[in-house]
Amino acid sequence: MIAFNIPYITEHETKNALKSLGSIHISGDGPYARNCQSIIEEQLDSGQVLLTTSCTHALEMAAILLNLRPGDEVIVPSYTFASTALAFVMHGAKICFADIRPDTMNIDESKLEALITPKTRAIVVVHYAGVGCEMDPIMQIANRHNLVVIEDNAHGLYGKYKGKYLGSIGHMATQSFHETKNFTCGEGGALIINDEKFVARAEIIREKGTNRSKFFQGLVDKYTWVDKGSSYVLSDILAAVLYAQLQRANEIQQRRKNLWNTYNESLSSWGISNNVTLPTVPDYCKQAYHMFYMLLPSLENRIKFIEYLKNENIMAVFHYIPLHSSPMGIKCSANKCNCSVTTDISERLVRLPFYTGMTTEESLFVIGKVLAFQP
């Protein structure tokens, strides 16, 4: 069976992990964590980076930083993972679900302003498949209404929008280092803070609501509990694994780019002939090569296609179930979402096996079986 995903772990990650285990600092904010944070800040030209135990926890930190009150609303695309909305629901917000564009699967910026109410506090965007949302108009809308923009950049590390790195544009951004992502430590994440007014409090929230970071900076002679928070700090053992990957970012991204281009070039004619849509990447976006997906003509075609590949020992999967139609989504929704594009896309999208260590032989085998399928 050709797996859908296999984490890319080499001797470099193993060496770092063992070195960390042999050190005297294996808890959070150790030497490897500091190295990871510095390399991301430098490469993205972003604000402060704080490693977290997951992207979900980074989103929760963002929610706490908003000082949400009961009845406040946060705009979130319906086509995303539950964490994107859950983090804000956990801290009292209602979710205003937004529809997506039919080309990039990103939040539809043309419908965004109509969703804003006096209760709206923030807009969360998701750079689907590592292709940037339309950040210029989104930031303009947010500025007009004095709203915070949070980039859920779980798919998009090293992607760009009009020359700017994804994660460096909004007021805050979150990253994921889950095993399914381009860069992984198994489970991990990061909060990127591009608006300096959030930095000091974010450090407190991340350290269980204490001013511990100020103590280690020599700014206070002892630390104590001062705010909301939780244990969001990533172990240095996991940071050691992540650092080995970030050091080889160019190599990893080139591997993924080659695989993505092979899929795209090999399947483009087949897609046109069979009414199957391949990914759209605007010219002004540099994608992160996170996944390769296709839109089949119908739900029935997708079911048939996934079953066909399974019988050929290839694991392909669909993606998100729309949040606005989920049981919890209905319960926490602030609006009756007309998310017709989201519903349509969610029924037709399928993801092919895509991982950094995938061999040429494996990719060509998948391509050959796809070409033999008739929707």
C-alpha cells in the first residue's frame, strides 16, 4: 500500500533528539527551541515566534489575546479543521462561518465585509494547501473595521503572497508541525506575533499565566501567576527534531516541489479530458507545496475514485467536512451560513499521496493508476 503520508525523519532528527536527551535541559525554551524560533523569525522576516505544543494551542493563545467576551464573534472559513474555530469557541466566541473561493479554496474576501457585525472581533484566514489568501483586501477590510487578522498557516510555511511570507502579514499567525505537515516534530506548533502589543502578554499566557519569562530575562526577581494561560511550551526534545528539519528547509521544499510538479504536469491533460480540476495557484503566490488535490466531477465519482485507488494499493483521502454543517458548528454558529461553495468542494475534493520521502517510482505508479481511471 502506498501510504497517504509518511513523516520524513532521517538520521539528522535522530542525532538531534539523542543530543537533547543527553543534555540538562529537555523541557521548554531550551537551546533547540531558541534556535527554531530564531530561524523562523529570520527566514520569514516576521515578528516574534513562540513554539507551542500544537497549532491548536497556538490558536488558543491567539483567542486569549483577543480578550473575548460572551457574544463576541470571530469570522472563520467553514472549510478548515475544527481547531480553527474550536480555539475561539473555547474562550467564549460565536463563530461566523465564511464561504470559500471556488479556485483556491481560500476564504472568499468578496463576501467578507457582509459578515462583519458590531460584535466581530477578528478574522481568521486559512491558507489552504499553502496557497496564500487574498491578504491585501483582507487586511484593508480588517483595518477599516479595527479587527485583528489571524493567519492559520498550518499548511503554508515558506509560502508567499505578493513577495511576503505567509505568517508575516496578519497581526498574528499560527503554524503546525504535526506529522502530516512539511516540517514536523510529531506534534508541535508556533504562534507568530507580528503586532508588538501582543508580545508581552503572549509570553505570560504560554507560561501558564505566569511572568516566568520575565524572570529568566532578569526583569523581575521572582515570578508569579498574573493572567490566564496554560502549559503551551514545546519540549526541547521535540524542538531538536524540528530544528533538524528547519535547517534543511530548502532540500525538503525542493523535494515536495518536484513531486507536486510531476503530479501536475502528468495529470493536467487527463484532468481536462475527464472534467477533473487540478489545483489553482495565482501567479502572485508562491505555494508551500503542502498537498496535491483534485476536484472530481461529483461525490459519486470521488467515492468511486478513492475505492478504485484503494483496490490498487494506493491510499487517497478526502478532506474537511464543512464546519458550518457539523453538530458543534451548528451549536456555536453566529450566522446562517450560505456556504454553497464549501459544501460543493467538500464533496468533490480528493488528496493524492504526498510526502517528502516519496520516491519517483511511487509517484509514477500513482500517476499511472490515476490515468487509467475514467470518472
